[in-house]
Amino acid sequence: RLTASIKINFDRQRRKHMMLNLLEKRLSQEELLRVAADEGWLLSPPFACCVVVFDFSGENLLFLQEEPDEWQAWMDTATDLIRIRLGGFAWQDGQDIAIVKSFSDKTIQTQFNQETLWANEVANTMRDIFRGLNFRMGVSAVQTQIHAVYSEAKESVSVGAILFPEKRIHLWRELGAGRLLLKHIDSEGGKEFVQDYLGILIEKPSAKNKELLL
């Protein structure tokens, strides 16, 4: 039993470090997919990504500080259970959980339905494990590059929380014009726009300005 537990933990850590190396550009997608094929991990393009972000406000944050080992056990259980139940490549991403899953290369509408169904399945698994803990999810569109789907999922959950605070699942395809802003926000024009319209709120932090900024 101990040997099996060590192997499970080793495989989990290996998947995590390989994905982090890919996202930090120390490993190419082609290299990752070759290893995935050798290991029997079901991972091939096109992909979608889901990022689960937990709410650590109030008492939930206190629990994380007081019981880090128990929290880590929950995170390990979640990544293992997602892989077993739903397939794909799940790893712990800081205090979040990220999942990359292969999808069939179908029409846009069919892909959208697949993403929605998959997102609901991930949410149900999260509720089974993290009972009573609030979370949000960002879900990418289906694309061929893991970098792209990971970025879309991260942006979906951060921007979706502002645009649609009542929702818990934020799909990239539902962000509307927000997607155009995200694509250009790091350009010179994007920075000028932010400075012109939000600069005074950013430069003079206060509780009132924070509410106006949101």
C-alpha cells in the first residue's frame, strides 16, 4: 500500500511539474504530448482548460492557515478524482486547480455544448470534495495550444467574476466584448485607455475608489 501511495504521489507531482514547465516555456507542447503518449495519459489536441479558484475569505482562509496538510490532502484528492472521473490532465496551480482535457474536433456549437457539459461535471466533482467551500470556474474555448486555453480559462474566471458576479462558472465564449479588451489590454493603446479612464482611481487608492474601480 505504501509503495502504491508513493507512486501515485510521484505521478501526480510529475504531471504538475511537466505542465508548469510547459506554461513557463521550459518544455514544448510536442515534448509534453510525447511523454503523455508514452505514459498512457489521454492528451491530444484540440484542448479546453478549466481553472477552479477557491474563495479563501473569512473563516475559509483561517482554515487554510491552520490546517495546511489537510487542505493539501483535499487538493491531491481533487486532482486525482478529476483525472479518474472525467479524464484529462489535472494539476494543482498554486491554490487553484487547473484541468486540460482533450475534445473532439467538431463544430463550434457542438464544442460549446461539450465545454458547458464538462464544466458542470467539474463543478459537481468540486462540490463533492470541497463541501461548503465556495469556488468559481473559468472555462476556455476549444483550441489546439495548451498555452492559449490555459490563458483563456484564467482570464475567464478573473474577468467573469467582475462582469457576472452572480455566476460561478464563467465561459470564455460568454465574455462578449470583454474578450476584445483582454486581447489588447497589454498594448500601448490598451494602457493609454486604462490610464485615461481609470488612472485617477488607480493612483489614489481608497475604499470608495475601489468600489468605483470595480
